Amino acid sequence: MLAFLGAPENFVFVSAIVLMLLIGVVQLVGLGHDAHIHGDFDSHPDLLSWLGVGRLPMLMLLVVFLATFGVIGLIGQQAIHDTTGALLDSWFAIPAALAAALPVTGLAARGLARVLPRDHTTAISLDDLVGEVAYIVTGRAAYGSPARARAEDEHGQAHYVMVEPNTPDQVFEEGERILLVRREDQIFRAISRGDHRLPHIGV
């Protein structure tokens, strides 16, 4: 087995598997980062989709390709050796293994994409806070004199923004609940919820 793996004709296939294992180790210890695709791929979108690009993180797709390429190459070389008693020359073995590995990589990527959890993010744009309820946490907001307010997005994450009344005749006191109605650069315009001056009824 060692002689088979160490044969010059199998060097590329063994190297692919070793590289795949190294990438896996780096990812496990948290030192790796997912690779991003750069370049203009618009001219061949169907081919890229067929290869699995976009279905998995690029680094994971590379690991799948290295594994399939290396394993297919070694299995093919073993079959050739069992049949002819010799290994196929690298100039023929590598293109053959590459041609076989590409469709297998695409199939594996589609399969893994169905079972792996998808990345999601709760990051939002500040514009998404328009329409949300907030309350003044620091200061007194008047037209032309903003105060600091706290708002929560749809994911329950808190955002601290500067707020001014939407009209000059309004003033927001500390603790008052307001409704964010529009955004102007870093300042949000708001209207009063109307419940700040309601009497609190004790039970």
C-alpha cells in the first residue's frame, strides 16, 4: 500500500487528499476563513451552478473537490494496476480523474447543500428601523436638537440612534415612547406615540 501511495504516478492524487485533510484541520481549530469567489462568472452561470458554486461555501467546495479528485484518481490507478500490472502515466491519469471528479463534486455539493444549515444574518440596514417604536433614553429631543433613543429591530436587537421630532411643535422627554417615521442621514425623525402623558393606573 505504501509503495502504491508513494508511486510518482499517484503523487498528485495523494497530495490532493493531504491538502484536503490540512484544510479540514485548519477549519477545525478555527484558523481558517471561507474563501470568496472573485472575477466575472456571468458568462457561464449554468456551468458554475452545475459544479456546485454558490451551493456551498467556497472553501468547503474546494475540500469536496480535492477529496473526490484524490479518491477517484487512486481508485482508478488501483483498477488500472489490477488489470494491467502497471500504473497509468500521470499525463493521462490526472485529466481522466479531473473529468470524473467535476460532476461528482457538483452532485456532492447539491447533496450537502440540502442537509447543511444555511448561514443567516440578523444584520439590518438603519433604514429598516423606520416604522419601529423607540424611546428616548438620554436627553430631551426638540426640533434641531436630537436626543439619544433606543429601538429594537425585528430580531430583537437593540439600536441606539439620534432622534428629532418630525415637526417643530413637538418635544420628546426622556423615557417617552416614539415612532420612527423617516431617516435623514444619521438623524431619525419621529412622532410621539401619545402615551407618554397618559396616567399610570396602579393595581
